[in-house]
Amino acid sequence: MNQRLHAHQREELADLAVIAMRERGLEPEFSAAVKRQLDDIDGPSEEDGAGIVDLTGLLWCSIDNDDSRDLDQLTVSEVLQDGSVRIMVAIADVDTLVGKDSPIDRHAQINTTSVYTSARIFPMLPEQLSTDYTSLNPNQVRVATVTEMVFQPDGTLARSTIRRAHVHNKAQLAYDAVSAWLTGDGPLPEAADRVPGMDQQLRTQDSVAQQLRANRREQGALDFQTFQPKAEFEDDKVVAIRQQEQNRARQIIEEFMVATNGVTARFLAGKRRPSIRRVVRSPERWARIVQVAAEYGETLPPDPSSTALEQFLARQRRRDPLRFPDLSLVIVKLMGRGEYVVERPGGPQIGHFGLAVRDYSHSTAPNRRYPDLITSRLIKAALAEVKSPYSHTELEFLANHCTRQEDAANKVERQMRKSEAAMLLESRIGEQFDGVVTGESKGNTWVRIFEPPAEGKLLPSRDVQVGDKVRARLLSTNVERGFIDFEQVD
């Protein structure tokens, strides 16, 4: 393909994303009914009352991606006299403006998630809501659901409560900048530096998160490093693809969200209320995972053990960090996808194999995920001691629907990552790249090149196995289909 065939790259990729959305049963555009409802919303919720406390004076901050504008959660910490630490997590109360079965809610229910592609984001909610009225934006007072957790020095959860509150984001921070400061590789971000005491806030949150992370890994939580490249644009042209790295700031949010989702699940169970849980069941293909480990000279037990699997993964990360993302991908695929299920009071508990937790709901991103908006409504009903807004039958339908639509959204995002890589590489036909063999399927061999990070088919492949390093020459690209073909160089 010729580079000049793709002069308007961002626009073309956005058009391809719309097509991919529709092919997967997702709705890329908002209806006229949604826009009419939006016209009737003139600002953030001003809800007040006896059940909503004032927590605006605390040093709340948000930590998210550099370009995130739909801020779902804030965090704050307080060291107590006995050495324990109070962590509070505030979650946006989207339901205050988006009522159940309203046009905006029905659109959100169709897609069930925001879909993120580099060229265009397809938000679950209209941007006027998700990036403004229902977003926990800096220097704005918002209604939120606040989960308070007190952790002992060893990371044990001593107690927890959930309540509704007004909150005020004092600093909008980004993962990479916060992480660089925590590791001594960069200055305190300016937005944090402007708030007295925010530096100690972040240190305390990091300390608690690392203790929680260590505890989960001891219990068998799986630490993956999957392949998540993202295209970067200059003047609407794809100029680079960067791999998103895990870092200390991301771990703060990850650990606090896992803890919050556990508290949410136990809260609803304690109120004898049904809930939607996010689960990854014990792997049905455990025997194949055992075989994979054997190929690395390791022995796993015959029955599923998240602890043994985590220890194997940790050893491989240390031994061969270059190829660890590919091993991660193999194990993720063999574990099977996550799914939403309904847990009824007194019913069987399934748990989340990959997170090493028994209780796990999705409650922390209601601007971006529909199951979280459902959970928000369930929590508010339980707090108010009123009837659940959803019947058991409704929850069962929605759990299955959310699983299907989230899977569809993931496929759209993967398809677009392939098209983005093909677009970046189309001007480099004939060049040679270093890579690693990542898979074999139906007679085809797949290779991941290191720079830029991209995957394609290896033609022909001679005497290579998964994990082998190879030299490959780029043969062709197809942007529309996301195809990239290489040939092995002797």
C-alpha cells in the first residue's frame, strides 16, 4: 500500500472504527431522544439531603491517564493514631442525572461500555455528562458514593462503610507523572505541588497500595503484562505506537479499586441484596496451562492453583522480561474471559480466580461501564432501604448482555489497534525488524516486532517455535483489514 492513499489517517481510522462498532452490534452514535434528554439537563446534580454528608474539605485527588476527561473516582488517605490508615474512594454518582430506563440509560445499556480507539472515543454516556456534569472534575463539587476503608499496617481490612457525600477534587493527576515522582524519576506534578499536603497523601496511598498488592500476590493474584499498544498522532497522522506500561501510580488505583469492589460486593450481600459480580472462573483449560509451564521447565499441580500459577509467572518475568507479555497473553487466553454473573443472597460464591478475591463487583467506573451504573443504583437503594430497582430476571439478562457487549467492544479495540499498526508501517515495506514468535494457529505463525510494537503474520516460517527471536522483513499491510505480513529473514 502507498502512504499517500491514507492522507487523512485519523479520519479514516475513525470511520473504520464506526464500521467495526456496527458490525459488532454496538451503537456508535447517540439518538435524537438522547440529545433531547441531554438538552433538559442544565448542570451537575445539586442533590442534597440528610443522607449526603459534606466531605469537600478533604484532600481528594484523581489519578488517571494523561488524556482522561471522564473522571470516575477520587482517593484520599489519613493516617490514624494506632498506625492504621483510612482510605476513602469516591465514585461518581451518575444515576443522579441518568435515570433508569431514560433514553441516555437505554443507549448506555446497548453498548454497556465506552469504546476506546486512538482515532476516536465512543463514550457510553454523552460527553457533556461523562466529562463534565457527572465527572469528578478538579475544583468542582460533585455528589459521590464514598467507600471508607481502614487498613491495619499489615494491609488487613479492619472495617469499612459506604455513604453518599459531596466531594471536591483538589488535584487532577496523571499516572505516568505520579509514578515518575514516586520512583524518584521526576518532580512532584504541578497540580499536586499546588496543594499543601498532597505529596504526603500520595506517599501514604502508595504505601498502602503496595502492601495490598503484596498481600494479594501472596494469595495467588496473577500479575500479567499484556500487549497494549496505543497509536499517537501528529496533525492527524499516525507517527508512533507506544506500549502502555504498568507503573506504581496505576497500582495505587488498581489496588484501591479491587478493595472498593470487594467492600461493595460484601455490603450488598450483607443487606441481603442481589448484585452483579465480575468473575473469572477456575480455568477449564488448566491441563493446557500445566503443559505450557512444562515447556518452560516448570511443574504446576494437577488442580487449578492461582498461587502456583502466580509463582510460575513471577519467575518467568524475572528470567525473560522481553517475552513475558507473550506468555501472559497465552495464559490469559487459556484462563478464559471474564464474565458478569448475578449473585443472589445465600447463593453460591464464585470468586475471581485471577484477582485472588472471593467478592468482586464492578462499581468504580459508572461513567464508562454499565455494570458499575447498575451497582451504583443497587447501593443507593440499599442505603435508602428501599426496594431494589432491578428484579432478579432483569439482573440475569443484564449480566449476560454486558458480558457479550464488553467482549464485542474488546474486539473492536483490538481490530483498530491492528489497523493503526498497519497504517504506521505501510510506508516501511521492505524494511527489516527484530521480533519474537508469539503464536501458531491453523498453519499460520505470528510474530511481534519490538519497535514499533506491532503483530503480524510470518510468511514463510521455517523451524521456529513460540518464543523464538527472529529477523523479519515487512512484505505488505492492509489498513482496512488490519493485516500485516512479514517474511522470515535467514
